[in-house]
Amino acid sequence: MSTQPTRIFVARLLGLDVFDPLGDRLGKLRDVVVLGLGQPHTAPHAVGIVVEVPGKKRVFVPMTRLTSMDQSQIICTGLVNLRRFEQRGAEQLVVGGIFDRKVSLVDGSGDAVIEDIAMDQQRNGDWVVTKLFVRRGGSTSRLRGLRRGHTLLIDWADAHPDDALEPQGATHFVATHEDLKAADFADALQEMSDKRRVEVASELQDERLADVMSELPEEDQVTLLSALDNERAADVLEEMDPDDAADLLADLPQAKAEELLLLMEPDEAKDVRRLLQYEEGTAGALMTSVPVILPPEATVAEALAHVRSEDLSPALASAIFICRPPLETPTGRFLGVVHIQQLLRSAPPEQLGTLVDKNLEPVSDQDDISVVSHTMASYNLNSLPVVSKEGRLVGAVTVDDLLDHLLPEDWRTHDDSAPIRKLGGRIG
């Protein structure tokens, strides 16, 4: 590392690419790990960075592996352990645990909130936290209006952090992670304590929180939902797909689940209650009750307009289910499926009834999951219609929900054998 004095603000590093000496991209910087923040008389120092590598896994890279770090790029060398990062001991994540923390100013002038920290590189190569960029007064939450209060750049020793048990804001964390897909945001949450997870959840809009929660392991979903007040929990459940909401409520105590269902909008609760009636391991328990459903008189142009919706997953957008009215599940008689490829090959005015794939047999809502998986694999389907014994469409099983069921329960947190990846150079 260079021996020239260097100062870097952590917020400006976030999202930067991390390269090996040959110019190959390792991943993106997502956080910095420090030790000693808040301890008197000893300047806290950075011990490493958290890098998101391909596969969306976050790994730890020690500062001793960095050969260059500035506001434009980061270069590392040596061996990098690809085991998933886990916070240890007194380590603190700057973005995940220090940004948005309240501090008391030593001069007695009041409180402030940390928005950034500055690290200076010492002559021996160590990176030491020297400055705090703080905002005084007022909430910084985007949900509560514009930021208020003026900013200060102060020495790290000129502020005392609040008690670790005190509530901590999450504005900066949410803002710096708003570009992440829900699954990647969920990965970031899993690195946090339960307390910090709830603080971040409180800052998210209901729809975003619902998407993120759907990507968490079941145990973490239950913990997080239980930490929300009932009104907020019901609002979040309404934003979830009915099948995801039903799966989550099924893991709660029955009295708690019923309490939340009563707080939900009646129409939203009705779909969830219907899914909760199915026995685990059946197609009915796995399906979503809100696929794209149209009558046979609808045109190709209308169908394409429906599948363009941003709210639809790719799997659900892959097929239109053709039924007689009513068109909400359970529908009138199920007639068949029109695949999106057929839509793209047909004239916009053509009616869907002339394009129906009548060779694709639906599964029963009481069929075992093994029947569903065999059918979907045999015909290379992204979604499969599910009907009642009366021949009414009651939902559809999508390939992503099927994979969730077939994969091990801990697949979201499963780590592989954590091989050591050589990036170039030598150790020692």
C-alpha cells in the first residue's frame, strides 16, 4: 500500500468494483468492517471490507489484501476466502451498524447522526477512522420529510456513540441499498442482528419490505413480522403474494395469524385463508391464487398488455390462463393455457380462444407435489394450472415456488465448501 497520507470517505466507496491485479473483477464493495469505534483513547481502525462476489454472496477481504484503494476503484491481491462473511466479536459494519447511529457531541452542544466516516491511511499501511461526518437535529428519514439540520465534520473523539440498545436509524442503509434486488437486500439483512434488522425494516416502504421478507428464510420472516406492530404487519402481508403470505402465517401461532388476518383487507385475507386450508405438500398449498386470467374473447393485444405488468414475476408472465367468468379464482370452467411465445407469434386482434393449448393437462389442487414437479419437468413449464374437482381454475404453481419447495430448507443461507480463490501475487 502507498505510504502517502490518504483520506477516504466510506460512503463514496460503496458499490465500487473490486479487482485483482490482472484487472479481473472480483465483485462490488458493500461495507467496511471496523474495530474499536466508541472506545476511548484508541482510534478505531478498519480491518477489512465486505465484497459481494458473483452468486450474490458477501465475503470478507482483509485490509492487508488491498494493494490500492481510492474513490474510483479497489485492487486486492493474494488469497481470498470465499466463505460467506459473518460478523465476529467486536467487529462493526460501517453501513450496516454505524451509519445513522446517534452520537452525543463532547462539547455539550447536543446530539447528531452519523452519515459518513473518514479513514486515513497511516504510514504503516493501517486505515484508521479519523473523522465523522454528522448531521445535527431533525430526522433524516425519507418517510418523514426532508432532511433537517446542518452537517459537521468532526474528529472521531469529539462524539460519544449512543447505547447499543438505543434505537438506531436506517435512512443511510436503505438509501445505499435501494438498487439491490429483494433477494440481495435480504442477504444483507441476514448479516445483521435481530435489533438492526427491525430498524431497517421500519424504514422500508410496505411493498419493498414485503418483497424482501419473501426472500428471507422462514424463521427470519417470522421473527421480523412478529417484531412489527400488528397494523404494520397486516399492511405488509397485504403487499405479499397470497401464497407467500399464507406460508408465513402458517408458521405463526394460530391466534396471532387470525389476529393479523382480521386486520387485513377482506379481499386480501380471503385469498390467504383459502390457501391456508390446503394440506402441506399439495399443489394447493404451493400455488399462487393470482395468475393472469382472461376470457377466450380477449385479444392477443390485451393479453400482452397484462403480462407487461411490473408486478408479475417472469414465471407468471409466461402464460395466460383462459377461463369462463368469473375470472377471479376460483374461476368459471378452465379452458386451457396460452403461452407467451404463442402471443408473440400471433396478430394483435386475434382472440385467445383460438390459441389455447388444450394438450396441457392441469393438476388437481389435491395432487401431491411430486405430481407437480414431474409434470413441470416433463413439459419444461414455467407455470402450471391448478384446478378444483369441479374443473375451476384455483391457481397456478410457478417454477420458482416449486424450487423453493424442492431445495433444502436452508438453501438461502447454505454455504458451500468455501474454496480459496487465488487472485494473483503471493502471501508473505
